[in-house]
Amino acid sequence: MLIQKQTLKIIALRKKKVVVVGMIVVFGFVILFLRLFYMQVLNGRYFRQVAEANRIQRFYQKAPRGQIYDRHHRLLAVNIPSFVVSFTSYSLTQQEIERVSQELALILNLSLQEVKTRTFSSLQPLDPVVIASDITREQALTIMERKASLPGVSVAIEPKRQYPESNLACHIIGYVGELTLEEYKDLRSVGYRIGDKIGKTGLEAYYDNLLKGEHGEKQIEISASGRQLRLLRETDSLSGNDLELTIDSEVQRMVQDALQGVNGAAVVLNPRSGEVIAMASSPAYNLNTFLRPITRGEFQYLFKNRGRPLFNKAIQAQYPPGSGFKIVTTAAGLQEGFIIPEEKLECTGEMVLGTYNQVFRCWKKDGHGKISLSSALAQSCDVFFYQLGLRLGVTRIANYAKKFGLGSLTGIDLPSEKKGIVPDRDWKKKTVKEAWYDGDTLNMCIGQGYLWMTPLQMAGIFSAVANDGPYYRPKVVKKIISPDGKVIRDFFPEEQGIVELDRQNWHIIKKGLEETVTHGTGRQSYIKGLRVAGKTGTAQNPQGIDHAWFGCLAPVDNPQVVVVVFVEHGGHGGVVAAPIARTILAGYFKKSAVEGQAVTPEEIGD
Amino acid sequence: MRQLKYKLRFDLWLFISMFLVCVSGMLGLFSIIYQNPVAGSSNILVKQVLAFVIGLMVIIFYLQFNYPTLKKYALGFYITSIVLLVLVLLVGSKVRGVRSWFVLGLFSFQPSELAKLAFIMFLAKYIEEMRTWKSWHDLAWPVLLLLIPVGLILLQPDFGSTLVFFPILLVMLYVGGCRLKYIVAMIGFGVLISFLTMVRIYAELQSTAVDNYIVRVIANPNYMLVFLVALGLSLSLIYFLAKRLKFKLSFKQMMAGFSVVTAGVLGSYIFEFLMKTYQKKRLVVFLDPYLDPLGAGYNIIQSKIAVGSGSWLGKGLLYGTQSRLGFLPEQHTDFIFSVLAETFGFAGGALLLILLFIIIWRGIIISNQARDEFGALVATGIVTMFAFHIFLNIGMTLGIMPITGVPLPLVSYGGTSLVMNMFAIGILLNIRMKRFYY
């Protein structure tokens, strides 16, 4: 009886223990159940997307970028075929990848480390990674011959950018480069992929989304062993759109030659439409440099040169305009009635101003004597304009400067344009934290001091003069043409602004400017048989040599072209910039650029 | 009369659940064959069906017997399985680097499956005859009984198949009345070994993990030595302090605790030494599949995608993209649950879990209804074997358990495994039917 009781107790204990085991099992099943629910029900949508992507291998066919050609359809940017090696690690073991990397490094003449960082770089084993682009034909053939021993490696032909005219219009065209990681983060949503080329500067950057075209894509369903089962979808790549420029490459070449050896910029544009016929910045650089690994020498040249080759001085250099600005002061004075053409003012060579007896000099020490407005323009007499400037006051001068488009972007279809500065009382208070003095007005009315503008803005002033008021937004692209030949964008002249002056006032200004070329400071730009109206300018540079300006339009009776030349640290405008302008004008109008009257800096100090 | 008894005593729930689970496995194989001819030839379905029929016959045949007769044959059964395990090392066929099979023409036989059942029976017999547990010496025999087949299977080497022996031993000892402290010590030893090994392997593979202070200590053998010495010193200090303060502290218990820790640490080094690189990776890669996205982690990533993308109702039979396109590895064996979950979704996966649970639950009830200790112990052992396989296999496909290559019982492809598991179900049915039969 006792034994039986004990036995029963033991049995009861055993049963309890079995129940404990059962509890543990229940607990395990609950975990499995919850995990299954979490994965399938709560995260089912996510996993389904992953599964969709999983079975599809995507191959991309790079689209050829649109071509760029000048107004006479001379090609400036084209595409040439190049060989690209890519690698898909799928279905390969670690050792196999290692071996393939070694062989590739040998063929491609790259370090093993370099190749391996790429072969082992993709987490998505289905995504091909580019090992090297632009390999030689021999390398490509070697890889194709050894295909059997190089599993996962493929060679494809991809379009590659090339600039046949190397440095021609380099600052306008710009270059392409590989998408950086930051750019990729911003642009992935609009279809850019890692390894894509993107325009970095110039038109390549400005019109990148129109030039780039669309990638072709092949979606192939594959098996785990990497076997391609069937083609799911195939879209052909779509070429980018072509750009037809307003640039005339012959003129452009001539302008670049004319600027050879100086640091500066030149703009040639049609004042009737704003079309830029040539725009150069010197020194120039070879666009193709950026399409291959850059050499040390090239790097030194591009980034360390004081002339800053990558900088488009025509739209990015901001300097005081010097006497070129006197056109604006003249226009304001005449239109606002602060001077009449017949009035003569006395130039003694200097002007004493204010309680501190500050002396403001004319460039001509002896003075110009009694001088009229048009002569003062032609001789660039500073004292005359000092007096006129004082009569006008800074506000009116600044207003007219703005009417001529200064202080704001011209809106040319190029990136990174600068807008310059038109100073006035508020501006000075805000920026320099000082009151505006009459001395500032004197500086400003002859184009010195705080006033800043770009060569392209100077071209705007001469365009307004050429058109008797209106001036047009400068542009370098004439048409955008789709791959099937349709014009998808056509550019018509677009008024950028208008300076409203009475007709006779424009006439007086033009007369003064023509006189500048025939008898005045711009004699170095004189060409026999061509009526040129121009203005020299010398931007004072307290730190060193002055900057030289020359702007002009021609022919006076029916202006076809505006030319602006700017030379950084060049010296006097009439001596340095005017001759370059003459070369350009002569080339443009096919005239012989006979030496005009020889002049010295003492004769034309402006 | 006899017929009626049959009806009453035959556990229909258990049988039907087992039947449906087996059918679901065949459905999985069917879909694999049709979806991905590369992964599986139609042979595997035919073989599986054949094994199922054999299994049914084994069940029917065995129900004619009285289960206590197993006691008589337990020793013979155990010795046979050991002999077969030795033989397979000598004359077995190597499949994917593992010498686990006897190949006889079209059929193959895996003795390790037999060894699991033999171990359960012999252990049950041993424990029942033990009656009272006097000291830890009584544990020596069970551990030896475990080590023989485990050692032989490790020589194949089939790491995954050995794992199930440990929980079987622990649970059966526990239910069989072994002192709880021994069980706790053994569990502590096992947990320490696996934890330390996994942390060390993880630190080896994932260099950033070394930033963690604890990981750094565990990963460095010198630190571990320092730790052990410090633990020993502090324990003796505590012991002497306690003695001074007239606290009673068992010296034996403290020594036992210390030796468990020491053994765990040492064991983890041996464990790590025995494992091959790929096995190490598989053990920890579930913590972060991207440690080895093309190797071991690949299986987990793809399995999780397959299961997860099944969603509520699944992609439908023959429409599972993961399995059809061959992204899933080892579809018909280790990852068959992923195939089913992808095909039939949460509805199907949960149903399968419930069916498996019913089998386990019936097993537990049968164990409690058994007329003798032997029956109860055998039933518990079988339940443990099933449950452990289920947790390890399904847990692996869901990415919460290491990859150990353990099949899903009754579902995964494998003739020996299926017949043996059905035989185990037959034993359960027999234990229930004969529960009033003395």
C-alpha cells in the first residue's frame, strides 16, 4: 500500500515534468508562429518587392549623349565607341572571383588591389560592376578570347564622349565626368545610375537632362545558377538631343587665337538677337583631358595656373568696367537733362572735392581744356564725367546701370554666371557698413570703385547702343534637335531689357564712340572702311597692373556685331584690348587689319 | 469488441495530422519538381511516396505488437545502429562530402536516423531500470550512450544530425527523475559552449563587433584565462569570507559551478577547433546574413525573401518565384518549409505549424497516459526529437536559428528519415493503444 502510494507520487511528479516540457514546446511554437506572422503578414509587401527584383537581372545599355555642333553644323562634341569590362560575381565562389581578378589585373595592367575592390564591391550579386572603361581594343580582344577562363566577365561597347576640336569653345561646351556619390544620391530618382557620366560644366551641365538620353534596359529572368531563362523586357536606349549652337567655330577659333597669350575673355555677339557668335576665355584647355586619367602636368595646368583655365572669364570674371561705364553716365545725363550736347565743361586735369580737399585726377595730367560731351566720351575725359556725375548723383547713375542690365544675370544658357555689383547708398551701408560719399560717386561715374561687371554684361551695354534701346538676352544654343530630327526647342530673340533714350541722345553717344575709334583712345581698333563705335576702359587695380577693356559695335549705321575684349592685368584698354578687338573685327568682316596709328600709353591713358 | 477498442484507442488526431504533414511535404516536392527541373528530378517525389507507403506499413505492422517488447530489443537495436554507423564510415557513399549513406541501387539508407530512435529506446530502458538516482555516477552511462553515436556521426561528418541527441538526453533525464541540478549544470555547460563559440566566431567574421567590450574579452583566449583565474580566486575568497561570517556555503556546489564554467570555456575551444570554416560561418550568419552574402548568408537571405514574399495566401502552387527560379538552395531538404510558405503563404505555413503542433501535443498527452515509465520516457524522447527538429529547421528558414542542416521531420525529402519518423509515430500510437493493456 505504501509502496503503491509512493509510486503514484512518482508518477504524478513525472506527469508534471512532462507538462513542463510541453510548456516549453508551446513557447517554441508561439515564437515560430509570431515570426511567421511578422515576416509574411506584416512585412509581406516588402519581401514581395525584394522577390520581384530578385529574379530579374538588369542590363543597361548606355545611351549616346546628344551631339553638339556649331551654327554651320560643325561637330564640337560627339560620341565614339569604347570598350567597357564589367563583372557579375553571381554564382562564383570566393576563390573563383579571386582568380578572375588576378587574370583581369594582368590583362588590364591594373593593380590586383584595384581590380579586387571592384570585383568584390557589389552586394547585389546580380548587378554587373564596371571594372574598367575605355580599355584598348587589344585588351578587349584578349578578354573575349579567354572568355572560358573568365566567368562573369563581359565586354561591352559603350558610347564615349569626345571633343574633336579639343579646346575650341571649351568654356561653352564644358565636359562630362563620372557621377559623384553625392550627385547620385540627389539624382537617382530621375534615372541616373552609378557609373553614369554627367555634365560638369558649360552646356554639358546646363542641358544635361536633354543631352543624356535614356538608358536602354534588358530585364532577364534568371535561375540561381545564373542561367538566363527568358527575356522579360527590353527597351532600346534613346539617344540624347543634339544642340545646335549660335557659335560660329571659325570666328570662335579666330577669337581664341586673338586672345592667345593673355589672360582674358572676349565676347562676339549679334546685338539684333543676342546670339553669341563667339565667346572665349583665355587660357583655354583641352576638353578631352577630362575623359581619361589626368596627368600630373595637366593637373598643374588646370588647377594651379594663375590664369585659371577652367574659369569662364566672359561670364564669371567680375571687374570694374572702367571708362566703358561712361556710356551709362552719358545716357543718364542726357536723358535726365543734366547736360546738353552743346555744353562744354572745363577739364584742368584734376578736381578737388569736399572739405578734405581730396583730389580726383583726369588720366591726362594737363587736362583736356573746355570739352563737349561727345569729345569727352571720345577722349575719355574723367574730369568732365566727375562734374556730370556730381550733378546726377549716385541714385540716378545706379538706376541707369540697372537699366543696362548691370547687377543682374544676363540669363545666358550657361551655368555659374555672375551678376556683378551696382553699388548705391543702401548697398554700401549694408556691405561696407559706411555712408556713401561724393568721392564714391566720382569713382562710380567713370566705372571704378565698387562697380563690378562681367564682359558679357559689357556686351549688353553695346547691344543697347547698337539697337537704340533694347538689348537681347545672350544665348549660345540656337536649336535643340531630337534624335529623330525634330526641333524640340527653337530660340527666338528675347528682350532682356530696354534703355529708353531719345533717338538724338543715342545718336550723340554713337558719335562719341565712333570718334573714340577714329580720333580718341580707341584708335588702335580703327579699321579702314569699317565704321566702328567703341570705348576703351581701364579698371584700376590697386594691387597690381590694371585690367584692360574694350567694347565696340560695328558697323555703326547697321550694327551687326558687338565685340567686347577684356584682358586681366593687361594694362591700358586702348593699348592692350583695342588691338585684340581690331583683330577680331577684321577677321569677322574679312578686312585686313592694317596697323592703325601707333599710340603710346601716354597718349591714350585709358 | 476488439474492433471498438481499436476505434477508441487509436489516436486519430495524431494519425491524421501526421498524414497531412506528410502530404504537405509531398506537395512541396511536387511543386519543386515542376517549378525547377534543375533542383529536383521527379524521382524524388516517387521515392518519397514509396517511403511514405513503407512507413504506413511499418506503422500498421508495428501496431500488432505490444510496445514493451521494445525493451527486449532495445539493446540489440542500439548495437545494430552503432554497427551500422561504423559500417557507413567504412563502406558508405560520400554525398557532398559527407559519408552518411548506404546506397543500395536506387535506394539509400541513413543509419544516423535509426540511431536516434535506438538511442531513445535504450536510454528509456536504462532510466526505467535505474529507478532511483543516487549520484552523478548514474549519469555516466547515459552520457556514454550519447557520445558513442554522436562521435561516430561527427566522423561522417554530419554535425547537424548530432545536435538532437543532446536535448533528447536532457529531457529524458529530467522526466526520468534525474536531479535537477545535474540538468541545470548540463544546460549551463551547453549554453556556455554555444554562446562562447558563437561570439568568438562572430567577432572573427565581423571586425566591428570587436568594439564591444564583452566580445573582446570572449574573443581573446588570454582574457578568458584571466577571467577564469579571477572567477576561481573570487569564489574562494567569497567562500572563506562566508565561512568567517558563519554562513553555510556548500564547497561542493561552488566547485561544481566553477567546473561547469571552466568546462564550458574549454569545451567551446574544442568545439571551435573541430568545426570547419564553412560550418562556423553557418552557425553565426543568421545574426547578420550580410556577413557572407554570397555564401552561407545567401541561403538565409533567399529563404527569408521566399517566406516573407508568401504574404497572406502565398503565390499559389507552381507560382513561387523564389523556388521556381532556383534562388532557394536545398529546396527539397533543408528549405522545404520556405517553399511551402512561399507557395501557400501565412495560411499554409500556419496550418502546417498547427498540424506539427498537434503531433507534438498528442505525443505529450500520450506520454502522460502511458501505462509505464518506459512508455512515458520513449514518448517524451520522440516528442523532443520532433520538436527540436521543427524548431531548428523552421527557425532556420525564418532566419532566427543557425544553419545546421537539420531536416523538417515528415516533410523534408529523405526516405530513411521519413520511415523512421513514421515508425516513431507508430510507437506513439502503440503506447496509447496499449495504455490499459497489462
